[in-house]
Amino acid sequence: MTPTFTNQLIEADQQFFLWLNGLHSPFWDVVMQGVTNKFTWIPLYVLLLYGIIRQFGKKSVGYLLAIVAVVALSDQIASGFFKPYFMRPRPCHDPALADLLHLVGNCGGAYGFISSHAATGFGIAIILNLLPLRQLLGVRWLFVWAAVYSYSRIYVGVHYPLDILGGALMGSLAAGVVYIVHKKTAGRLNSEYL
């Protein structure tokens, strides 16, 4: 990529961010602050955990390990590698955007590329749909949840659209890798330990 193209891409990303972030109201501020908070979703995670254990019994151990692996891998790659490597400031830490963006809540860490929320959200949606968990009610809707959860990061002013896209792609890739490893090891683990 030439510096000109990179600069144009970053400028387009900033403009798209400002447009999306500018679509706000007091009502949606409250809603999106709740959506973006990872603790809001604990009941969803508990419900999924219950459904998986209830439906699959001992077999659920391998599925749960795969889900945990996707979340850990997605989060660690996003926060431990991408953010310190690219060092792209979050929009709320960019002085040039200070008077233009709408910040809801705290800004968070200094760097934003890539979004851990998008990486883990899409990683969870992908792995749950790759594993034989599609039978669980509502698992297909997790893609909608992941999209709204990720978009909330733009709404509250802490991520650019490319941060979200990069996180979604990386989380999807992590889910694919974990799924392949799970498929190769699941039969052996089930016969040895369960």
C-alpha cells in the first residue's frame, strides 16, 4: 500500500466513523452503553452454557473448551499483538476528533486496532455455528448479536469501523482454526476421557 492510499483509507475510515457516531440520541446513548458493556451479556452466556450442557452432557466439555479457546485466542491476539503493533489511537484519544465525536462513557485504552469486542463477539458466533450446536435455539441469531455488540463500540466513540472489521475477521479466523483443531482432536479425547 502506498502512503497515499493508506492516508485515504484512514481518512475514509474517520469520516465513516464520524457519520456513524453522529447518529445518536439520549435514548440510544443509554441503550448502547448497556449493549457495549460485556457484563450485560452474562445472562446470555449462562443460558448458552446451560443449553450446551443440558443437550450434550459429557460431550459438552470439548465444545466448551473450544468456545473458551476462541474467546481467549481472539482477545489475546487483538489486545496482545494487534493493538501494540499498530498503535492506532482510538478515535476518543485523537485530539483532531475531540470536538467532533460523541463519547458515551469512558474512552478505554490508548489503542483501538483491532476491536477485542468484535473479535470475541464474531469468534463466539462463528464457533457456535460451526460446532454441532446449531440445534440450540437462537444460535444463528448470534451473528446479529455480534454485529450490534461490535457496532456499539463505534456508537460510544471508542472504535473506528476498520477496527471492527479487523476484529470481526480475526475472530472469525480464530474460530476457524479452533474448529479445525477441535475436529481433529475431539474423537480421540472423547474415547480416552469420556
